[in-house]
Amino acid sequence: ATLVVPQTSLLLETSESAGEKDEVSQDTITYIAPLVGFGTLHSASQFVERVKAMGIHVSVKKRMSKTSKGRSVAWYQVMTDTYTDRNEIEHVVMRVQEREKIKDVKIIERKKG
């Protein structure tokens, strides 16, 4: 019983200080946009270079999918960096869509906290 009291008081202290941070982070919404997928890393890298030349930072994520026959296939998805301003990421996506002739890019909204 004596161990519970100090742990509880420590938990209360940390939860209060973390609570203040949580309030800020709960309001934090981040946005990311998967731009396009490629079958080869080389093609994805070429696309990344073209987009980086526009001054936009993107990264490549390796994804695994299964075919209808159960075979695993690797593919490469080019993603924007994480943004906190929706207007900014919409502007970035519009520029890339116009330049690279891409359609139907969906912006993913993530809530932190």
C-alpha cells in the first residue's frame, strides 16, 4: 500500500505535465499526401528528383501487396512530407498534379494526441 501512494503521486505529476502537452498535441492535425505509386524503385527515384527540382520535399515508402494468387509484390509509394497547414499541402499537391499530370491525390488527415 505504501508503494501505491508514491506511484500515484508520481503518475499524477506526470499526467498533469503531460496533460498540458496533450492539450496542445490534441489540437495538432497533420496532413500527408500519397502522390503516386511505382513498380520499380528507379522510376520512383526519377519522380522524386523531378519533384525535388520544384522545391518540394517528398520521400519514397516501400509497400508490399499480395496478388490474387498470393504472391508478394513490392512497390514504391511517393509521399509528401508531413504538413500542419492544410492550405499549404493543397497548394503543394496542386503544383505536383499540374506539373506531373497526376489525378485524384487524396490528402490524409492525422490527429496527434
